[in-house]
Amino acid sequence: GAGSGPGSESLGAIDERERPTMTANGLEQVENPLGEAQQREQAKQGASSPAEISIFDIYEELVNAVVRPPRHIYAMAELGPKKFDFAGASFERDDFTLVNSGGVKFQCSHWHQTVTPFRTVEKRPCYVMLHGNSSSRVVACSQLSFCLGTGASVFAFDFCGSGLSEGEFVTLGHREKSDLSAVVQYLRSTGRVDDIILWGRSMGASTALLYENLKDKMVSCMILDSPFSSITQLFTDFGNMVPNLSGWIKDILKWMLRMSISSRADFNPDEVEPIENAKHANTPALFVAGVSDNFVSPDTHLFPIHSAYTGPKQIHLVPGDHNSTRPVELCLTIMRFVNRYSSSSTELHLKVDKKSWLYTPWDWESGNHFKH
């Protein structure tokens, strides 16, 4: 059925000023790489308006916006303490490296309840967090209180070409899906995971859609925040962001981008078409987008994917743009959706104050949230 609109269920008054600034969601690529590049070029050339800047002056930046966006380099301390207590339970984080099918190593973290010796391990659901194209596993920290509070574990990793992982280029899902495949294989092998909930944003959401094609029974449902329908559509959008470009110049631009990307990052961008996968999907999916997203516009991306999607589906629009911190109400929609389609149930839930969802579990427990 259709998702409830934003704010359909209030959490009592959560003061917006009380919300800590989560740098996490601000890591995603600059909202409009074209506009920013045009402004820089305009300053350099002393032009009077961005319209005077030729698209070809910023061509290099366009290519990089796709395959080599800024890489998020961080200190491990940004992932928080390795052990902490939250909502009456003890948690720990394991950090390790996995290898994808191409032999490239990538960095992973798995947060889970501490297993006491001699107790039988209950299988639990696991949220696998899939970050955007110039982001990293650090973004998972902002969702930890919510996810761990449902009794699930949380797995996050840096895609190859992102964060602290090996790999030179980002491929917007094309090779990222083999990283995800290695993660699912690993979680299956632990024997501690009942089922997997994929939660992706931007490139991560598109990767989840591409992976869905494998019909992996381990994946019970997906939360897809601002996926793009195809790289080709992104190129079209790039062209449309520039005023006064004639149709044939746009076609030349698209052709050049395709050639540059395939020669530099060694993949065919035409093959990255999550919308094609949507037409054969059967995994329940909750689609999310910011109503003011002008980078991956819902009109050309989310809505077409949602209408093509053949599995059980729900859509939830939130205020804000491509990179805005999502409102805490979204967690309620996600919780209901996940309880419906995964092994997650209210019996597993810890006793959690919903306000804690705005904070990391260790900040909440240490009372640091009172200082904001």
C-alpha cells in the first residue's frame, strides 16, 4: 500500500535544535556537482555568470562526479567505541576485511550484542547499510540506535573505491554489487543471522536494486533511499542542468561521458540500470526520497523505479534534498515495514526511548545528549 506521508505519526515534541549535527549524511556527493564546478570556473575566468561557462570547461569534474567523487577518509575513532552498553544490553563492534570476487579488499564493521559464553546464539536479523558515492561506513553510526534497538545487528562497510577500502574508482553499483555479495556470503556463514535488511542511500540503494536480481533468500526486504534509475538518466539530468544547451550538444556530452567513464573506470555505464531490475523484482521494498532532491530527482528516478517495481512496495517522501538528514519519523515507517516483511518483531525490541534515535548509542547512554 502507499506509505504514510511525512509526520503522519508524531513522536511527541522533538526539538529540531536538539538534533545533533550528523556529519554522516553530509558526506554524500555535493548536491549539484555541475553548479559548484561552474561557480569555481566562473571565478577563475572572471565571467559574469555561470551561463558563460562552457560545459566542456567542467567536463573533467563531471566525469569525476561519477567515478571519482571525493573519498571520505576518516579515523577509526569516528566509528565510536568498540564496546558499549545501550538500552540494557551490551554491544561490540568487530572490524575486519573481506575480499570481493575481483580480489579487491574492503573494510567492514559488524555491531552486535555481546555473545555470552555457553549461551545458545539466537539468530537475529541484520541491517546491512549501503553508503552513497562519496561517503563511507561511518554514516551507519547515525542509524545504530534505531537498528540495534530493534534487536537486530548492523553491518556496514566501505565499498571498494570508497572510504578506507582498496580500489581506485566508484562504479555506482556495477562492481559494488560484488562487495555486497561477499558481505551476504559472510553473514550467512556466521550462522548468527536470520535474514538481512538492505538499507541503501543513493549509490547504495541502486546497488541493492542491482543485487536483488540474484533473488537471494537471505534478503527479506530493502529500504531504498534516493536510488537512481540508470546512469544514462543521470547523464541526461546533467545535460539538463545546463541552461541553453542544444539537443545535439547534449547527445555529444552523453557520448563523451560514456567513453571517458568506460575507459577510465573500465565498465560500461549503460549496463547500470537499476530500473531494469525493478521490472523483475520480488523483494519487498520501501522507497524513500527527499521532495526537494534536485540531484537525483524523484520525477526521473524514484517514481519511475517505484512504478516499474514488481515486488511488494511502499513509498515515503520526506522533506529535504538528496543529502538532508532524514526526519526521525522515517524510522517509524521503516520499523513497521521491516516488522511486516522480516524476521524482526516487537518481541526482539529493546526498551528504547525513541529520542535516542537522534544520537549514537554511546552518546545517548553517557548522557551527552543533554549537553546539546
